[in-house]
Amino acid sequence: MWVKKKGILFGVLLFILGGLALWLTQGVFHQTNSTEFCVSCHSMSFPKEEWEGSVHFANRKGIRAECADCHLPPDSWHYVKAKVMAVKDVWGEITGKIPDQEAYEAHRLEMAQAVWKNMKEQDSSTCRTCHKTDAWILGEQSEQAQTMHKLALETNQTCIDCH
């Protein structure tokens, strides 16, 4: 009898600890989604300046894409994978991998290629959360954009193939 109660108690305790771990993990994930968190590292000040000069920061429609909008995939598995992989970015900041603009430029292509690879593998899912191909009004786009977007639709290209 005591063994059975002990087993049930252990199971309940394990369930509570598991729930607490999931809740804490979700909280950490949520807190680290903010642009303020992303740019709090010294090495992120360089891409922050570039982002602030882009159409994703300021545009006539007043829509702003934050870091997580472009760099964190919307689906659960890829989202968790991206969060786990971001630990290397934190480690790079701690160890001073990118202490200045010169070092940033030296690593820029390597970092960009990693992002491009992930975007390609995920069919530009982060782009598509805002840029929905079924909502395009091709006639209101420039001739070049119309041509390229029609071609992209016909050949199943993804955003990162051109942009």
C-alpha cells in the first residue's frame, strides 16, 4: 500500500516539476523574443543600425518587423530549434567573437549564409507571415516586380531565392 502511494506521489511530483520546467522555458523564450533583448548585445548594434534604415523598420504603412518576426520561424519545431541554436550567439557575445564593426563585417557573409540556408529550408516561412502571395495585387507592383513574382509563383521559388 505504502509503495503504491509513494509511486503516485512521485508521479504527481514529477508532473508538477515537468509543468514548472515547461512554464519557465516558455517564459524565457517569450522574454528573449523582444527586439530590445536581441539588440542588447554589443555585436547586435551593427545590424540594428542597418535594420533602422530599412523598409522593415520604417515605411509608409507603419508596419514594423521586429527581430523575432524575421529570425524566429512561426512553427513550433523550427522555433525551438532556433532558440536552442541562439545559445551560440550568446556564447559569441560572452567570448567577444564580434567586438567591433570590423569583426562584424568579417563574419557577416558567414552569418548571412546561415540565415539564408534556414530561410530556404523553411520556405521563407517568416517572410510569408506578412507577405502572403495570395494577397498580392500584382497589377499594383512595378513591372519588374510583377514579372519576377509571376515567375516565382510559377516555379515555386521562395522569397530568399531573390531577396
